[in-house]
Amino acid sequence: MAGDRYSGRGSRSGAGQPGSGAVPLILGIVAAIWIVGGVALGLYVHGSWRYIPAIFACGIGVLFLRSAAGAYVQRLKS
């Protein structure tokens, strides 16, 4: 019924719901990709400007790593 859609009485799976949390492994893999990309930018791109995108990419990787750690701790609590 259309009324069940908004009343919260419908059957829903746990995946994709708000508050269900992220998968720490996927966040960790994305973090590793960003950090490796940042290191590669710092090592293989030539020019004095190479440090700006390298630091930026590593910073995004650290943010994903922080999210992965938080999701892991959240899964341990529940």
C-alpha cells in the first residue's frame, strides 16, 4: 500500500538504510587508492606544483581512512 511507504510499517532490508553504517573494508580500500595515488603524484609528476595535488590526494585518503576506522569501531559496538 502507498500508506505503508511513509508510515514505516513496510518491509525493508538493512542495506542502504540511513544509519546502517558504511562497510569499513570498502572505505579502507578507497583510502589506500587515494594515498597510493598521492604518493605516485609526488614521485612521478615533474614540476614544482606536484606537491599540491599530492598533499591533496593524501589528505582525502586520510579522511577516508578516518571514516573507515569510525565505521569499524561502530561495527564493534553493535
